[in-house]
Amino acid sequence: MSSAVHRFTGSETEYNWENAIPKDIPAHDTAKFATGKVVIGAQDGAENFIFRYFCVQPGGNSTMPDQHVHDHGIYFLHGKGEVTLNGVVYPVQARDMVYIAPNDVHGIVNTGDEPLGFICVIPAKERLQEYLKLTNKAA
């Protein structure tokens, strides 16, 4: 694969990018009023990371509680909400950034009257598995 450009095709209230792939949120997931899409990932040949966009509607939340062996980088694009990290609640809004360390219990709630949208960057699954083998950590 070669480099790729994903042009923004959304609006102020509905974010989208060319060739973004909808991310299924299984029915058994605890996420409520949330949708997601992979903007940059394996479909682009990205070997080291994945850029995902999530949108949580008013009254909704991400998967809660959530916990992973990988870290996350989150950039809030629009809306207002709260991020819970290991039981501590932090208010967030557009342009805030959050780092979630490996194994930290976390979740995001929309506390505003408008959609809460954010980019979430995680390691590619293949790289994560290589890291876990090298460090003798379990997935």
C-alpha cells in the first residue's frame, strides 16, 4: 500500500471522511447511542496505528467500563463530556486531549446537548501482539 488522503466529507454536525469504514459496535457492548468508523487503518496499509472516529449522542456513552493492554490517544473534536480514568471523572470538551495508559479502566460520557465526537488512536493489532510477545505481557 501507499500513502492515502481521506478528505473530510462531513459537516459541522455529521463528521465523515472519504473511504472511512464503519466500525460495528456489537449489540452486547455497553456503549449507548455511539457510532464509530475507522478512518486510517489496515485498509490503508497502516502497520503501526489505527485512527478511529467515534460519535456519542447526548445521553450516550462509550463502552463502560473499558480496559485494554494497549494505550490510547484521544482528541476531542466537538461536544462536551466526561472521561473516567480509574474512577476519577474529568470534564472534557472540543480540543482537549487525553492519554489513557495501558490497563487503565476508562469510559466516556456525553454530558452535553450536542454530539460528542473524538478521534481515538490505538496501536495496530499486529504490532500490539509483537510488543506483548517481546515484553512477556499477556493480551
